[in-house]
Amino acid sequence: MKNKHIDIQQAAEYFRDGMTIMVGGFMGVGTPPRLVEALLNSGVKDLTIIANDTAFIDTGIGPLVVNGRVKKVIASHIGTNPETGRRMIAGEMEVELVPQGTLIERIRCGGAGLGGFLTPTGVGTVVEEGKQKLTIDGADYLLELPLRADLALIQSHIADHQGNLVYQLTARNFNPIIALAADVVIAEPDSLVAVGDIAPDHVMTPGALIDHIVYPKES
């Protein structure tokens, strides 16, 4: 059985300038705090971050934005982090706003190897700009393209040694989907248990999708 365990310093070896990173979380809930801190401390820059939002100035992925490490954000909203809006308006950072359902479906398509999907969401709005529009049975749809990343950073409540994951309540959010759509997936669990301690029916993300598990802080 492959040993998937790494410490936070080894996780930082996967970070590099200019990479595209997906990060789980909803306003910081479900965002892996130690992995984000390690990403910030590594000094890498010009990142493209794909996430539901940019959280707050001092939580979630907000510190990456505040410290100028992000070149582009693809997210469903940025309103809780004023620094994201300021940098966007100043031309210091590109922001691509995507309707939340469209965003997660684009990620799911990337994970499933699909070429995209059709949605009526955004037809006749600024969302339509620059996109292909198709008419099917008299209804207009936008072609939305898949999203993938070089790296996904996810948080779970529990992990076993094979990387099978269980999430806690709403901290689950985007994490299971982004685990499908990156070349390398690193999970940060709150606690680690033996293989077999998680009932098969309770596994939310199978270990086959997880490349590495960061040791919990107390280990």
C-alpha cells in the first residue's frame, strides 16, 4: 500500500510559480488552513486560484490575495473580501466571476473528462460575453468549458491511511468535486484513523482520488 503521508514541509514542495490551484471551502469553512498557510509562506506567486470565493481578508484564501500572490481568481463571488475587489478594479488581479452552479459543474466536467456542458444560466447577461451560444429546441444555452487544476488543496474532518475522507456538515462544500479535477490532490484532515475505521458507506471521497495526506497538527 502506497504511503500517502507527508508533512507540511513536503506539501510545500508541490507549490510553484504560475500554477493553477483549486481550493475547497465556502467563506473559509472547509478550506485547509495549514496548506493555505504553507502556500503563503512558500513565496510562490502568479497563481490562478479556483474556489467558490476569496473568503475574508484574514481567513480562507484571503491572505493569498492580500499578499499579492494571486494573478487570477475564478470564483462565484468576492464580496466578503474587499481586497479582491480593490485589486480587480485597480487592474492588479484578474477576476472571472462564474455563477456558483456553473462553477461547480465546470469543475465536475473537468474531473469527468467531459468537454463542457450547456446551461441557460447567464443567457442575455454579461455572463454570455465571449461564449458560444447554441439554440436547441428553441431554447438558448451557453457552452461552458471544463476547469482543471495542477493541484487541489482540500480539507476533511477524518481521513484513513489510504486517503478515504469524511467531511463535516457544510465544510464538505466544494471539496469532493475538486478532488476529481486536479493532477495532484492533497488532503488536510482534522484527524487520522486506521483503515477500516470508516465504514465504506460513510466514505465521501475515496482514497483513490487522494495523492497525499498531510499529518494532522497534533501528530
